Amino acid sequence: MSDYILPLIVLGIVIYGLLKKIDIYEAFVNGSKDSFKMSLTIFPNLLAMILSVNILVSSGILEDLINFLLPFLKVPIEVVSLMIMRPISGNATLALLNTIYTKYGVDSFYSLLGSTIQGCTDTTLYVLALYYGSIAIKNTRYALKVSLLADIVGITSSLIICYLLFL
Amino acid sequence: MVSKIWGYFIIIGILYSLFFGDVISLNETILNSTKTSLEMILQIFPVIALWLGIAEIANRSGLLDKLSRKLSKVLGPLFPEIPKGHVSLSYIASNIIANLFGLGNAATPFGLKAMSSLQELNKDKQKASRSMITFTTINTSGVTIVPTTIIALRILYKSASPTITVISTLISTLIATFFGIIIDRLMAKRYHE
């Protein structure tokens, strides 16, 4: 199903442009031109975020923290890591999800839970750095607070819903 | 606040590595970060180039305008500061639609366009506006109907039912977005707006 979405959107937009008698070629080229400028503004923001997140992740402090918290939670370490890492790093959580699939089986409860957590929110820190960085806003006010609270709500409801649906 | 977190991550990460961790891998991490981000840009750039082109056709043909007017009723109350029919609404709508269908890559250029058009309306260019925060809240809570990446991964791992988590994902993402918007409203009031 989802394979049809992309071509159909492109088709629809091009046909609509032709019907409205605009120079679709010129519009495409002109719009696409901005991509260089956009990528150039994104790059330093991306680099800054990846640098600090990677320094934190590679220090191992999160793993140690999770090991400390583990006795209080009734889910395996990979799932706890996934929950904590979700707002911070998309790549790290995808790698964790791979581990969970391999270790517990793709249709096991933990894999279903992990998939739900991965899908229910986005990588908050990355999105915020990218979006606010791209327009050079330094003071993001309460943006991070709200987004992180929404993440906590999403992850908690994933847990509850998966327990209700899959267990 | 993002700036403070950024600093804390670096300070905590480096100090922890120095005392309890592996200094050699810390060196590698610092040096490899540039490479990783360049690789990511090279992945994102073609997608941005493609979608900005397609979006401009939609923009000039008036399709985005139409979309914006249609969605004004739904999105309008969430973004009271955006004037009716302003182009930022259609970029926000396109971003949300792309996210709904799991086209995360296509969502990014629309999101960046939305931010820059919201910045035009922003009175204090240094500070995030209320509309921006509402937008990023909806965006980071990640409303998705079709979590494409996960379905693809589940197929790769030969799952008996690759789409089984679609419903649990949808419910929890809706709850997250719903509460996100409520928290956003409450915070906006607290910050005197």
C-alpha cells in the first residue's frame, strides 16, 4: 500500500500544475535550488547534536544508569534502553530494536513493545535542534519541556497499550 | 534550553569517560561525529532537493493554498497566531500529512519550510514563537498511521504479522500528541501569552 503513496503524490502534483498552466519545470528547478542553502544551515546543527549525543552515549553513563534502574523495572535492559534513548538518538534506538528482534524473536512481546515505542514518538532532540537551528533561534523557551513530556506520555501509553493488547 | 542540554551532554559524557570509561573510544567518537553528520546530510540532501522541487510546483499551482484553506478549520484553532490562508499553515499541513503516511524524509523539508515561514510572522527573531512550539510539539510526538521503517524492519526479520504494531503505535502516538497539545497550551499560558 505505502509503495503507491509517493508516486501518486508526485503524479497528482504534476498533473495539477499542468492543468493550472504553470511552468512546472521551472517551478521544480527553482524550488529545488533552495536545497543547498537548507542543507548548509542544517549541517552545523546536525553536527553539533551528533557530537554531543555521541559523546554522552559512548561514555557509557546511560548504560550504567539503566543497570542501576533495572531491578525496579520488569522489562529487559534493551527495552529500558530503548525508552531512555528514544528522544535522544534515532540511530541508537533503531540499533537497539534490531537487537531486541534478534534476541527475543520479532513476534515476541518485547519486540512488539519495542516497535510501538519506536513508532510512537520521534527523535525529539534531533528535530528540535534541526528545526530551531535552521532559523537561528537560540531561545527555544518551553519547546523542549513540552516535547519531552509528550514523549514520556507516549512511551508510558505504549507500555500500557502493549500490555493490554499483546499480553 | 537545547543549548544547555548540549553542554551538559558534552561535559557529563567527557567527564564520565575520563573517570569510568574508555578514553580511546571517546577520541574516536569526537572525531567520527563530523563524518557521521556529513553522511547524514548526504542522505537527507537528495530528499530535500527532490521535495522542495515538488513542493514548489504545488505552491505555484495553488495546491498548497487550497490545502491550507481546507485545513485552516482543523489547524486554525491550534495556531491562533497564524493569519488565515498564510503559507505556513500549508507547510505545516504537508509536514503532518507526510508524517502520517510514514514519509519521514519528505516531512523534513516541509517542516523546515514551515519553520522559516513561521519565523516571518515571529516578532522576536531570537525567541521561539508559540506557533513554532505547538508545531514542534506535534512533530516530535510523531503522529504516524503507517510506521514504514518499523514495518520494513519487521518484514526483514520475517515477522508473521509485520503490521501488528500499527494499531498499538497509532493509539499511543495519538495519546502522546493529544497530551502534548494540552501541555503546550498550559505552558503557553504560564509563559504569559
